[in-house]
Amino acid sequence: MKPSPFFRTSGRVLAALAISFVTACGDDKDPVDPPDSGTPTTPLYAFVAQVSVESTSTSYVILTDKVDHTEPLSLANATEIPGRALGSGIEKTGALFVSSSGSAVVTRYNVTADNKLEKAGEVSFAPRGLTTIGEYQNQFQFASDTKAYYFDGRTAQIVVWNPKDMSLTSTIPLPGMTIDGTVLSFASNPLRVGTKVLMPLAWRPSAGIGITKKAGIVVLDTETDTAQIATDDRCGYVRDGVVGADNQVYLATEAYGAAVKRTAMANPEVPEPCLLKFDPQTAKFDAAFYKSLGALTNGSATGSLLQGPTGSGYLRVLDESTYTVVEGTHPRVIASAVAWKWWKLDLKADMTAATLVDTLPASTGSSFLFHAGDRTLFTEFTNSSSTTNFRELTDQSGKLVATHSGLSFSFLQLR
């Protein structure tokens, strides 16, 4: 399956993977443009940090010409955005699209020759019923420089818009995405297979602690601008997925869902973390395929599935020899503990066990994957979620490569 050259998802670890959104062009030091192009050839990256003080959030877009930093990234010269900002776009095109929880406006910034951000237009999604834009970077998906999508859970639709002339194009309704009495959460790492964007869905009760026993996925066809939703009732909070070597999509309960089950082991109403299989061509779950995640990791609390080398994924497994689960602890605290180890799972029909990757340090359960050339970085939130560390996943070393104050939900290579 040949991917569109404009798509990129956070699920890729190696450049050879079929779900790559964009072809990588070497490491950080490789020139992006020909020497005679008249444009800068050094790389440029945007880190977006969200800093919260007394429940008020301010975001900062930090530009840097390298990924690896021995000192924390400074917010001093960053572009300041009110609220929780998200930065998105097509890699290495010199444009960053910034949105904020403070409004329904998306602003385009172009990179100038002296490595600064210059406003180049804006578009409001308010005519489509939105009052705010939030959650994750990858709810923005780009099919080309003239067509992009925003997945919105509050209004149950996909907004289609033009990032070149900054205008609204159309909407794709998703009424089946809403479940009464629940809160919807999108995948932080949606997937790409051929011309399709696959966005896993997760639900939890709007009151109390728990997860809803339902898995779901939106299948968006970027050629026809049509979408459908498939669901499965065997387990819940299935918000992570990877594409296997068989071109099937494997979907797993996220770390928060595993933490909920860990705090309610004796409650049969709380579904166990599971692994399901989904066919992107037929848009159907495989009714004959079901794996208990705990059974793959010696009975440990297990959740989240991130893309590994071709044909494999990484499960996150709670290490209770270093972190003690105390009765009454909120599952969010458990999922955020720096105690989730990495286990490699080969995605095949007869999979029976995952294997500990002991070179990767334990980190927080809910990690985001970002790309810098042919490198893949994962994040961990530390210091009571006041600091974000970026670590190396490509070589399975977990090396600390960058850190900054605040939480980071966005990273993009601009050049």
C-alpha cells in the first residue's frame, strides 16, 4: 500500500514502515533544500510547551535548529499563545498551524529566513459550531498543502479545511461517535493505511472513575472525504494501535484503562485490558481475535501499544517492584507514574508473550511519539507534570535528548 507523501503519523519508528506519512530525508544534519535553492538548509524544529499556573495555561512555541540539548530549552524567546496550544502541519514545509483551547481559530505561521515565525493567515472553525480546539496534535491530519482535517469530539464531526488559503471546505458528520453519559477521547497516535486515516476512539463515564466497555475507530477515506465508525464491545479504552506486517491494525487498551483495572481487580464490570485486530480494508474487527494484555506480560498491569520496528509494537507494563499501588490512588496518578516499562510484542497470529526491552528505562505510561528526520522520540511528564522530557526510541536506548518546562503535546520539524 503506497502512502500519500503528505501524511505522517506518530506511530512510525523506522523509515521503512508502510504507515509513514512523509518520506524521511536523513538525519538532523542533512540539508532539506538543494544548496542553490536560496533558502536556509539547516533543520528547524518547533517544540510547543504548555505551562499551567493556578489553573491558567499559557503555551510557548520554541524554535531550535537541533533536537539534542544538554540544557533545558528556554521559553525566553518563544512565541507565546494563550491556553493549551497545539502546533501541527506537514513536516519540513516551513509552515506551522497553531490552535488554542482559548478559541476556535487556527493561525498559520510561516518560517522566515532568520528563523522566526510570521503570521500568514487564520481561519475560524466557529461557523462549524466549535468554540475551542484541544486535546492532541494529531487530531489535525494533512492530506496535502490544500486539504486538511480536524477531528472534533464535542461536535461529533470532522472539519475539512484548506491550509493554503486558510478557509473552511466542508464537514463530515460522525453521529455514531457520541455515547450518552461518557467522555470521548481520541488516539494520540492515529494511523495511516493507504489513503485512509484510522482514528481509534475511547470512552469513559462522565461521572466517577471507570472506562466504558466499547472499542471504536473512525476510518476516514481522504480520496472520497467519507468516514465510517466501527465498534466492538469486548473491552474498553482501546485508544492505541499499530499496523502489523500483515497490514492489519492491532488495537490495545491504553495505560489509563489498565490503571483503572488495576485499582478494581475484583470488579467484573471493569473490562480487562485487551488487544484486538481490525481490518482497514473491510473496516471490521476480527471477531475471532482477542488477547488479554496481562496474559502477554506475566499477569502485570499492561496498557498502550506503540509502533515498534516493522511487524512489532511496544506494550507499556507497570513495574510494581519500583512503584507501589496504594488503595485509593487515582488511576491517572498510576498511569502518570515513571514506572511503566517497555515490552516488545511481535504481531503475529499465534502471539503468546511479549519480551522486556531492558535497555529502555521505565517512563510514564501515556507517551507521545514524535519524529525528527529518521529518529523517533517519546515523551515523559515528570516533576508532578511540570516538565517534559524527550527520549530516544529509535535505538531503544531511552537517552534523554531534550527537556523543557511544562507539558508538550506538539512537536514538528519545520525544515
